[in-house]
Amino acid sequence: MRLTVTPENLLEWIALQINMVPLPLLHAQIFPIVGKAVLEAADKGVFEAVSEGHQTVAEVATHCRLHPKALRELLDLLVVLKYLHYRNGRYTLTRISKRWVLQENQESVFGMMVFNNRVVWPWLEQLGRYLQTGEGIQYHDHLTSEQWTYYQNAMLAATGTEAKEFGRKAPVPKTARLMLDIGGAHGQHSVALCRRLPHLQSVILDLPPAIEKAAPLLAQAGMGERVRHQPGNALTDDFGENRYDIVLMSSLAHHFSDEQNRAVARKVANALKPGGVHIINEFIRPEADGKSGGVGTNLVGNSMDLFYGLTSTAGNYSVREIQRWQTDAGLKLFKVKTYLSIPGRAMVVAQKPG
């Protein structure tokens, strides 16, 4: 899946083919405006207002307390981006907005949009410094209580669709009874597997500030004690020995260095029962030779690699790098499962011999 410039007529197609269109100008001028416009529209309640029947510029402006002229410019851009329809002076939501943007929809990415607008956007101003020093923000060390709330809502929004696919496709033992979900916070991946395997229970190991804000989100799943939190730190805690049938580490490896991930993999291997599986669920960095282990595209893999480098210093890893952590820890390679709903992500799965 790629973000491309699409010609609207033959002349524009020719102009693109003969390199007459300054694509870097689009990247530098248009794309930042588009991204910020969508974030602000969600954060200011524009989509909700239209959904509730405030469909003219004046009605939306009054409801959202926005300037009519500025709002009209925003709404017209959202029409071009196919978030809105426009007819006879009224705006309505498209299928994309109805499914993915409205706050109350289970699959909505609204939480991620608010987090990116209020917390992440200022981080991007530090990209130049990161490129000079290689030192990331390490944002987990600096989040305020309010930002932790935004963050957990964002993570829940980001995994809503993925967790369902994970629950269907994760190659786990059918007889599994106990799972360790490292850094699982909101617990959606654990919930998905526990709903698939009726005898499975899961322990979510995460930082105390994450658990404080994620616990209400997990409670909404109604799993009771089958999925429970345990305060801890993956880098310093011992996971025990021969305890778990499944150990999942989702969206956490990109926060750790190669050495730290190797150390965690060794603890995981010790904690798994024979035949148990270790799943590292991540955005994948494509290999330098263009190969990505059959996962994703350069746009997704490389953009997230840069983003995680900026925010956590480490960044993404390739499938082969992840598999080396697992094999060096004594696990045997099992499967690599990719996602249809989230291009560029994969489950890299290894198994403990036995």
C-alpha cells in the first residue's frame, strides 16, 4: 500500500511521466497541510457535528465554535480527501468517515488522531535535532498523566482492527492455558485470543502509569480475571521458568535496542513451556536489499522506522533481525504472519522445542 499522486486527466498523467510535476513540492507543501487538517477536524469535533446533522458551514461553525470562513476551507479540503460529500450547500460523511473517524465506533481511530494532534505533532519539530544527534525523545519517560490518557486511547484505537485479525490468525497452541502479554496495556490482543481459546488466561505486564490509564479500557472488554494486569518492567523483571504457553510482545520491540531485545528474548525462552510460542508483533523495517520478508511496503516500514527512531531512539527491525533474537535464545523459527488490515506489520513467531 502506497501513498501516491493520482492524475485526474491525460495531460496530468503525461506531466507525471515526463517529470514535469515537482513531487517534492507536494510532499513539502501539501502533505503536511493535509495531515494537520484531518487531525484538527477530528479534534475540533467536525466529523461528529456533521454526523449529528449540523451539515451547513454555519451550523458546523456554531456547533464547534469555529470561524465560518476558515471552516469552509477545511470542509472543502475534506471533500477532496473523501472524508465528506458536498451537495446543495450541505456536507455529509462518507463511508470512510462513518467507519473510521466517529468516536463511538468500535473500529474508530479517533483516539489516535487526538493523540497525534495534541501530543505527537510537537514532537515532529524535534526531528532535525534527532537527525543531528541520533538521540530520540524517549517519550515514555516524559508523558504527563493527561498525555498517558491520550496515549492509551490512541493505542486502543490503533489496535482495534488489528486485534481482531490477530485473534483469528495468531498461530498458537489450541491447548494453551496461560499467556504473558508484555507491554500489552489495553489488552486487546489478549482479549482476542482469550475469546478464541476458552481456557486461556492472560497476564499483562506493563508499567504502572500505563496500567493506571489502560485498566478502564480493558474493563470495557468484560473479561474479568481472565485478562489481568501485573505492574512491572520487561527490561528488569524476571518472567519465571516454564510457565507460559504463549508470550506476546506487541509494539514494544521498537522501543528497545538490539541488545535489550536479545535479553528479553532469552527471558521469554526461559519462561515458555516446551511447545510454547513467542510472538513479536511489530511494524517491519524492509531489508536494505529491498526484501522485507514478504511484509508491507517501504512507505509504511521506513516511515515508522524513522518515527520510532525519533520517539524512542531504537526504531523498527527487519524480520531477520527479530528471528535472530529468537534463535539465539534457543527458540526455533515457526511462522511469519502478515496483516491485511495493517500493511507493514507482522507476527514473527518462534517456538520452544519440546
